[in-house]
Amino acid sequence: MSTTFQIWRGDKGSGAFKEYQTDVAEGMVVLDAVLQIQAEQAFDLAVRWNCKAGKCGSCSAEVNGQPRLMCMTRMNQLPAGEAVTIEPMRAFPHIRDLVTDVSWNFAVKKRITPFTPRPPDAPDGTWRIAQEDVDRVQEFRKCIECFLCQDVCHVLRDHRLHDRFVGPRFLIYAAALEMHPLDNENRIADLREAGGIGYCNITKCCTKVCPESITITDNGIIPLKERVVDEFYDPVRKLLRVFRS
């Protein structure tokens, strides 16, 4: 079946949609169609991809206006008979065609205080931890860093507050560290200030687009917000600080 694709073509923020027609077979995903167009019609089309299995996070784009992995978006999931629009992620600087510069994310990650384990608590020099504590943070470690959650977040996508807010991906990264049963570091002040956690208004849009089904908002961001509130806004703690000073 022949399908129309509107693919964004251009460099460094400028460009326009260009229309292509290609045959779509049963079982194809959006990335299949894009690579077919690249091979047969648009030889210089820039598109980033790697594993084609939903595990590398490379082929993130916006399909019909929604942040998605192209390799995990089946053509039969899209409205039949309608043109498919494909454009680069909007939250990051545009490089060319469907490729964006996501290096800001890696710079943010470097600023977060790394895992700092407490001293071993067993005679053999190891640690003892409860399985339920391990299970709590294991979910966050499924992240493939596709940055779809960053792209859909209105703080970054619409308001462009990259200098004040680290985004849901790195709030989850911080949650994996803060809630780790062996970690001995306190990142709460950093989350409030440099991390800008107060900008998140928990709309759960990041959770909706996560290809790994991580419960970003409820299991990660909200518990971190509660810790910030307890530390800086709890009236009892404020009184205790006054009496101690």
C-alpha cells in the first residue's frame, strides 16, 4: 500500500516538510519506511538510528507531532490513509533533517553527584540490603536515554529553560541514586536549585512517552519533590533549625 510521508528536510533550524510516497508492507515500522525512502528517493536524508530494537534510543523523532521511537512505531498504529509527518525533536538544537544535537543531556548528567556508597556493613567487606529496596530503583535503570521524556516536557520544549531545569530524564537519574539503599550522598539541595525540580508540574507527559514504561512521575519525580519539601519547607524543621542556630 502506498503511503504519503511528510519528512522535515533542512539544516540548523531552517527547512520545510518534503513529501514522499513509498510502499508500506505489513509489519513495517516508521523507521523501515524512512530508510526505504532514504535508499530509493532521498539519498542524502539524515536520520539517526542504530539497533532498530527499541534499546539504543537513537531514532527518537516526532511522528504526527508525538515524540516516539521510529523503530517502535508500527505503521498499522497510525491513522490509515493519512499522511505521516516525521520531524526532529523540538527540545534540542537542530542539526540536519531528522537529527538533533542532544549533547546538552550528557553535560547535565556529568553535573549530578555520582553514586557514593556508604561503608560496608558486613564482616566480609560487603553490604546487606533488602530486596524491596533494590526493586525500587531497578525500574529507573531501564532508561535507554532516548530523551523522548525531555522532548515532550513543556519546560524544555516550549519554555526553553535548559539553563534552569535538568528535565525528567535526569530527575529519574537522580532518583535512582537518591533512593539507592547504599548511596550516602544528599542531592536534595542540588535538585531544588541547579536541578530546578520546582519547574515540574507533574503533568505525566514524560511517563506517557517512555518506551520502557518507567513510571517517571509517580515513582521518581513526586518522591523527590516530597524530599525537597520536607527539607526546605517543612515548618517543624524550620523551627528546629532556628532553635539549633
